[in-house]
Amino acid sequence: MGRKMNALKDDGRPLTGFVISLRALWEEAGAPPTLSALADKTGYTQPRLSELFNAKKIPSDELLQDVVHALNGDTKVWLDRLRVLREAEKEFQAVAAREGDTLEAKIARLEHENKKLLALTRHPGSVIAQARAADELSAFRAREAEKLERHARSLLARATDQFRQLHEHIPAVQRQADTIIAEARAEADRRELEGRNRQQEIIDEANARGDEIIAKAVKKANELEQHAAERAKEHGDRTFALLKEKLSEVDQLRIEAQLAVEQAEAQRSTMERRAKIEIERFVREAQKQLELAGAARQAQTLETLLLDFNINGSHETVRGRHARRPAPAQSWPLPTSARADADASPSAPTGRRWGFPRPRS
């Protein structure tokens, strides 16, 4: 918490009187007790607020508006007073600069203060004008209160008269009320007796109707139960015959499916074996052609491929139409060097020849 502000003495300057009024607004509003607390509330720095509340500098419109709003004051009134202050401060500074601190200067300042006080009395937002308005309002409220008091006395007299008249009519009213109460009790007893009789009749009718409905319901339930039993027996017989037929069909389909699975398995095994045979046959032919072309390394790579696929020698034990058969003769062009080697080799086969693409230069 910062320390409180120092007291400000009125020296006749317009800015000093303005700041004293602003301090009075602060005290009346119950605002924060220090400048630091007010700075936290308004968002301005403490030195800038100190200039304002110590009459060091005329505030700007924005600063005065935010401070008065934080102190719950009328911003419009204070902005009008700020415009009046600026004009008065100009006149005060001009007089002080022209006449100095002489007696005439003091008299001029006093006249300026009188003008300022006169302007404040005429200004609707001044303290004197507000006091005058409050006095007029209190007089108006006193007159209205007097009128309300006279009206209240008239109403009280009228109410007293009516109470007296009612008090005089109380015995007659009491007798009339007793008569009405007695008649109401007699009528209530009669209605209660009639209600009890009618209630018993309704109960008897309801019991008879309930017994009749229960008998019909039991008869209908027995008929429905018998019919349901017959329908259930017929449905059970038909369901058993249909189930037996479906079971025989399921057994037949299971047998057929088993046969189909066995045939598919045999066909798959056969096709797999034939595929291995054809692959090995094709690879062997390729190896021969590679050996003829002088590419023994590539031929050995194909042998490794057969070992990886586990199809090496898969056709040697095959008999019948899947046995190893020579491939049909087919002419494949060879490179010039490979053709020369093949022509020079005495053991080169005369079957089909494999051609290889010419290497790029």
C-alpha cells in the first residue's frame, strides 16, 4: 500500500479548486485510500495520478473521464467543468503574468474566483446548484408528504366508520352465518348418505360384472389353450419331418463337399507338381543355353533359384504323361560371340538356341 496524499491548500488558482473538488468526490465515493490502489483500478501510472491530485498539471479528457468513472462520478459534468477550467486557467495565467503578485493581481484573482463561484452556482452540476435542487426537492417532497398525510387521515376516518358499521351488524351476520352453516351441514349429511348408498350399488354391480368377465375369460383361455396345443402338435410333427429331410440333405451335401475337397486337393497337388516340372525343365534348358553362351555364373544362379523354390529334381521320379519330355525345337538368335562359341563347340546340341540381348555400348 502506498502512502496517502498530502493536504492541498486553496491558493485561489482555478486548477487548485478543481483538484480540491475532485478530492472531495474521491472521499464521497469511498474509493481506494491510496494513489497506488487507484492506479491499479484505472490502469494509469501513479506519477501521472499524482500530478492530477496535487494540481501540478491540467488533466486530459481521457484521464479525467477514467478517474471520475472509477470514483462513480458523472463524467459528462466533470468534462464540462474541465473545459471551464481550461478557460479560467488561461485567464488566471494571463493576469498573473501581467500584474505579478501585487495587490491589484490579488484583487484580480479574487474577482476571477468570484466569477468562478458565480459560474459554479449557475452550472447545473455544481455543488451549490445541486444543494439548491436538493432543497427544492425536499420542499416538494414535504408538500407531497403533507398531502399524503391528509389523504391517509381521510382513509383512516372512513375505515373507522366502516368498522363501526360492521360491528353493529355483527349479531345479525352471526345469526345468518349460523343458519347457513346448519343448512350446509344438513345438506352434507344427506349427500353423504346418498353417496354411501350409491357407492354400495356401484360396488355390487362392479363385482357382478367382474365375475361375468372372469368366467368368459377363463372359458376363452381354455379354448385357446386347447387350440394352441393342437396347433403345436401339428407344427411339431411337420417340423420334425422337415428337419429330418433337411438333415439328410445336409449329410448328402457334406459328403459331396468332402469329395469336392479331396478332388480339389488332388488337382492342386497335381498342378503344383506339374508346375514344378515345367519350371525345372525351363530352367535346365536356360542353363544349357547359358553354358553354351559362356555364362556359367548365371547358370549357377538359376541353380540357386531352383534350390530356393525346392523344385530341384522334382521331375525325375514322375512317370506317365507328366514325365520329362524334351522341349520342342525353336530357334533363338544368339549374340555373335556366343554363336561363334556354339559353332566351335563339338558337343553343342542342335536343339533350340537361346538368344540374349546385346549389351549396350
